[in-house]
Amino acid sequence: MDSRLTEIEIKLALTEDLVDTLNMTVHRQQEQIDALQRQLVQFYHQMQSSAPSAESRDPRDEIPPHY
């Protein structure tokens, strides 16, 4: 009975360590996702501000290069 209890305690300690490790991994990944979302928003705003308006487009720019 003592060995079974010791075995369960060891498994519990290892499980707690694993949960802590996974928790930190999820936390880091969420920080990376947040940073990527901020970068995406910045990129979107840059593209919106640098995109030419529909009125200033030259129709010749729409012709495929093989013509």
C-alpha cells in the first residue's frame, strides 16, 4: 500500500510539472499571437494608406503582361 501511495505521489508531482510547463507554453503562444495580430493590423493600415484609389488607377495597369 505504501508503494502505491508513493507511486501516485510521484505521478501527481510529474503531472503538476507538466501542467505548469504546458501553461507557460500556452502563455508564450498567446503573447506571440497578440504580437502577430498587432503587426497584422499595422500592415493592414499601411496597405490601406498606400493603396491607390480606384479613380487614380490607369486601366493599362490591368492588362496582363503578355499583351
